[in-house]
Amino acid sequence: MSWPTSAPMPAGPRSIFSILDSPALDWIRLAAGMGVEAARAETLEEFADLLAASYRRNGPFLIELVIPVILPAPISPKALGF
């Protein structure tokens, strides 16, 4: 099935709209450019601290939470019946 260039692609597990790392975006700088304070959390402890601090602020506060990519285990040809 081909999609006209003017029509949006359907969303799904392999949708290009779910890829947030290409191109790489600097969310902290984007927020700053809009006048929004922001910080990056790489652990749940950092996130909890930033979330608690954000409740004490007036106005918006962006928290960029880095989630590690967990790749699935490779499937052997034998498991597929080859």
C-alpha cells in the first residue's frame, strides 16, 4: 500500500512519529529558548528530586527523563524453525 505524500502515515509500533532521537534534540535548550526552566534526569532519584523541586516553582518546568534503550534478545534461527 502506498500513501500519498500529503496524507499522514498511520501510527503504529514502527511509526516514524514515535522516534524521538532522530534528529537529536536538546530539550533543555529548546525549553530555555521559550523561557521555560528545564533540567535533565538520568536516574529515577534525580527525577524525583526535580519533580519535587518543580512543585515549588511558579510556572512551567520541563524535566527531560532519559530512559535507557533495552534491546530485545536476538532470536536464533533454530527458535524460528530454520
